Amino acid sequence: MAVDEACAADQVALSELRIARGTVEARRAQTLRRVPVFMPALCRVRQGEKLLSWGEREARAGANDVVLMPAGQELGVANLPGVHGYLAEVLSFSPALIARFRTRHGSLVDSQLRAAPGASLCVPLDVHAALAWDQVMASLADGAPAALQAHQVEGLLLALALAGHCGPLLMDRRDPLAARVQQVMLLDPAADWSVARVAGQLHLGASTLRRQLALEQRHFRDILEAVRLGRALQELQTGILPISEIAALCGYASPSRFAARFRQYHGLSPRALRATL
């Protein structure tokens, strides 16, 4: 029975698995405030440097370092080009994968979590973690089966954990309902989201949703704005869509209103960010 239950849990984790890869490039320096992290992610700097701030702490990641980006964080980020510009690879994955890793490597995870509160989010990649990273990226590029991709991401997490560098990424979310609200909104940031509509998607009453978010010290409108502006940041960094289309895609009827809110939130205007690419 225990084996059957373990297998069933593993199948659920695989069914919920989402892994994505991307790149961030810049020719000029980018400085951004309040960059939201919606899903656990890792960022490997290939060219240039990344400065990171969270709370009262700061750290610097250079070529072949990796940045741990726990879900639920808001980070201050500066991407600083080197001689050949700035280039970083980003790997993001669902919380289900983190949960499965925690289950499979309990004692190792416990040791990581004890050190997590004081750990840096910028860590070096040793030879084993670097090899695991390249294997994950190759599997994603080649469209390997989801089970194989999941196995290789877990291998990357294991390499980081064995080097003593994975703790912050393994910590439990403090705001599980807020995370679920974010995931609903991310399906369509431009939708006319209301408390009642999101509560219906989550099979909750509107008053229950408000009350539980208040207990987590989160506010519905703040979550919605973080989702919209976080999506806008991703779209702007690809350099493909016009700014006016990004504004509409992210739920802003007025491009000027969007530009003002983006600048207030992230610290520079959409046009200024585009000029760095």
C-alpha cells in the first residue's frame, strides 16, 4: 500500500510539472525594482554580471554563477553587461517539482533548510552542477519526455544541494493561497479579475478568499498588479511586441497609464528598458 501511494503521489507531481527555459539579454545596464518571482527559478549568468537585492541583503553573480529565485520573492535586479553584453539563462519549474525533491531527499533537505535563512541567493556552480545545467537545457531544447526533464532538473537541484547551495529554493511558501491566486491570474493577466471571479476559480467564497489573503498579509489588488507588471517585464525583455500591445495584453487600457505604473513599480519606464536591449 505504501508503495502504491508513493507511486500515485509521483504521478500527480508529474502531471503538475511545468518546466520552462528562457534567456535575458541586454546591451546596456538594466536596473529594476520589485521583480516578482511567480515560480521557483534558477538564473545562470553567462556574460556580464547580475546584482541582486532582497530585504537588506545584496549579492553579485558573475559568469558561471547561478541565482536562486524562490517563488514568492520580490527582488531588486541590476543586469550589467560585460564586453560582449549581458546574457543569462533562466530555468523555471513548478512547485510540484520542489515538493517531490523535498520528499525524496528528506535528510539532505533538512540540512539545507537549517542553513537557508542566512544563505546567499547567488552561488557558484561547481563542475557537477554546471554539467547538470547543460543537460537540462539540452533536454528542454530537444523536447525530451517530461519524465526525463523532471529527472534531470532534480539532478541539478541535487548537485546544488550536495554543494550546500540549495536551501533558499527549498523553503516552503509562506503564502500558498496568494500563490494559487497568482497562478489563476497568470492564465490571462488582461482579464477583468475580481475577488469573486478568482474565488470561483479556486472553489472558495469571496469573503473566504479575502479573509485568508488578509491572514497572509496580502491584498488582492497588489497581487493582480504584480502579476500584470511581472508579465509585462517578461514581454518587454523579449523585445518582440510593441509597448502598446504589451499594455493591452497585461490589462492596461491606456499605454500611458501602463508606462507610469511600470516605472513606479520597477524603477524605469518600458521605453527605457527597451533601450537597453
